[in-house]
Amino acid sequence: MKDGKGVWKKSGAEENTNSYEGEYFQDMKHGSGEFRWQTGGYYKGSYHYDVKQGFGIMTWADGSIYKGCW
């Protein structure tokens, strides 16, 4: 079970895969972290029990950006 800071990458994949680096609580994303999709987009911000919550920055592969609260 993940608790504290850690890194997760989709198993069995080389480069260009989904990944998360940040804080965990009881095996869930909880606290600050960054999730990256294989498509090139990423979210950097706050999680609450595995759900984006609070302030964050979402960047899509095409360069579009959303900054705000979820």
C-alpha cells in the first residue's frame, strides 16, 4: 500500500505511458502531485482521495491550459 511520496508508472510500458508522481494516502493520490498521460497532457495540483480537488493546472497536448479549482 502506498503512503507518503511516491512514483507510479503504468506497468508493462516503456516510454510514453501514464505516470503519477506525488503524495499518496492509503494507496490513493492524496495531496500534491503530477499526473502525466501518454498523449502528452498533464495535471499538476491537488488531489483528495484520488480525485482532483482544489487548485491545479491542466495542460493538454495541444498546449491549451486551464488554471483554477476543480
